[in-house]
Amino acid sequence: MASSKPIPGTHIFDGDAARKGYALNALCFSFNDAKNRQAFLDDEEAYCAKFPLTPEQKAAVAERNVLKMMAAGGNIYYLAKLAGIFGLNVQDVGAQQTGMTVDAFKQMLLDQAVGVKETAHG
Amino acid sequence: MAEILGGFFSSHVPAIGGAIARKAQAEPYWSPFFDAWPPVREWLGKVKPTTIVAFYNDHGLNFFLDKMPTFAVGAAPSYANADEGWGLPLFPTVQGHPELSWHIIEQLVEDEFDITTCQEMLCDHALSIPMVLAWPDHAPAPVRVVPITINTVQHPLPSAKRCLALGRSVAKALANWGADERIVVMGTGGLSHQLDGERAGFMNPEYDAFCLDNLSKDPDALTRHSVHEIVELAGTQGVEILNWIAARGAMGQTASEVSRTYHIPISNTAASVLVLETEAGQRAGQAKETAAAA
């Protein structure tokens, strides 16, 4: 909501983003179908041309740049389907967005367990 | 009359499906999560549900941004899983319960929830994974399911207060469901995690503990935060706690904790598995133990 204070490093996927990102997210949604994933791999440009992507969205996809995709309205649940085509998981995507190596990002996740009371079998 | 026996709650992460496919459950990375499930199965074995009412969010399998219902109730005879984009092996189809779905729909609309009804619906990992963890040896699971999805993807999202009220309306429907059924609710997603943005990797054990401690005894405490505050506290995807809040509402007034697991991290997520039971669930468990002792 416009009146809420921004949360650092956090992008709210709201109506503005949903409108702006519609074509990009539609491209990613199409990758639920294995045939479409293959068509993208076979000829990325031709496949992307089926969706009315903005120049900004086209460039972000070509560069595999997740932050730019988000700035262009991409939603992570859909972008994760695109990332999957390249064999990238959410740690790879997290590392790219935070400017860390994948190992450093994974270690950062593990480090958050330090000092936390883990519970099992209540 | 139907009885509401309790609820189980779990994080849902696509990578859990990958770990199941690779048979990686016993690996050190994964075992803290998979080890949470034997107590859940033991409890399910005691209360023997016939029926599950499941609250979760779709991640772009059944719903796209072309049509995005705030609340949707499945009313289909069955719910198939499908490829979510990663080509993972498909999970078993879940059996539906259209009669109960429509009974819940009637109650929700009477209580002024303007829901979407779905006579065809695919279910993604958010429903499939907890089902297969709860009943790993069954395909399909030996229960009938009413799925209820909450939009946690495209803001504005419904408030925590509204989600709790939705769950309580479902509890009302279940309490006056005339069939002799044994009902367990399920809430999936969370806990704290953030996949996107420069804050990716954010988790918040303190907020998660607040949620876990209050869900049973004072779920209204979780509704005092706005959605924006929950995003700040739990992360952009940690807002899936809304599913747990709604599921807790569907259990009715009282709930006590049976088992709880909390582990960091599974994928990018603070993972938790929780079982709560109602007084009816406690009685069912005691009856089973008495019978076993006799």
C-alpha cells in the first residue's frame, strides 16, 4: 500500500507490479508446460516474441537478471519457473539478488539457525 | 454428527518434493524436516480422519494473474497435481468431497464471504506435499479433501483478521455438518522466508516463535499485525502464515499442542510442522489408548 513505509530490500507485488509485469509473468507461467520450456530452449527469441514483453523485460530475461525482472513487474513465484529452466533454484536466485556467491548465501541461511531453539517432537 | 479433531500445519517448499523424488529424506540436511512427520502420522493414526479441510495458497499452477481470487473453495470430485515448471514427478491425485465443499460454500456466503467456487482445480505442492508426507504409503491418501486457497501472491492480500474469520466460518459449517465424519484441518506455507529482492534469505525465528506459541491458545494475537507488518516480520513469502491462521480458525475455539518442530533452513525457509488437537481429538486419542491397553 502506498501509505505503508517501505521495507528495505523488499518489493511488494501489488496492482502496479501486476499490471506492469503481466506479459513477463505470463511468459513464465507458460513454462508449467514442458513443451513450452523446450520451445524456449530451442529458440529463446522466437518464444519470447509470443508475449508482448517490454524492452526492459526482454533485456532482463536475456541478462538472466532477477532484480531487473522484478523491477519490470516479475513475481518470484513465476520467475522461479524460468529459473528452473536453467537449473537454478531459490538459493541461486537469492545469491544473485544479494550479490553473494551461492555458497555464501547458503551459509547465510545456515547461520540463521545459530542460537535458535530447534524443537522436535514437542 | 461430524467431529473436528484437530489440525496439522506444515511449511511447503517445492524442494521437499525434489528431496522425496531423490529419496534424500535421511540426509543430514533434510532429516530434521522429515523427522517431524512420524509424530504427525502417529497422531493421525489415533484420530483417524476421514476428511481434510486444507488451507493453502496456489503458486501459479491453478491460478494465474488473469483471475486471482482472494478466497477460493474447491468443489471438485478430485484434485490432480500437475507440472509446476520443474518437471518433478507428479504427486497422487487428491480425492475431493463436493457435498461438504458446497455445505462450506453455503455457510461462507451466508457469513458474507464473497468467495470463488472451483469445480475444476489443480493442486500444487502446497497441498500435495503435506498430503504425501502425512500418508506416504497411500496413493491417493485415504481421506476426502476440501481445498480452500488464499491469495498470498498479489497484493492487496486479505488481512489476518479476515483469514481467521474465514476459518471460523468454516468451523461453523463443520460443526453443523450432519454426516458422521472425522475432520482434520490443514494449513500450509511459511514460516518466515523471503525469496525475492535484496533481502532474499531473510528469516525471523522470533516472529515464528510468536506465531507458534500463540496459534493454539490465542490466534487473535496473530491478527494484530497488518499484512504489511507481517511481510516486514516474516518476509514476502512468510506472509503464507495467513493459511495457518485460517486453518486454526477452522478448528473452533480450543486447541492444544500435540507436537511441534522448528528448523532452519529448508531451502530458504524456516520450516515448521505443528499438530494441534481439539477436545474431541483428545477424547479420540484417549479412547484409542484405552482400547489398546484393554
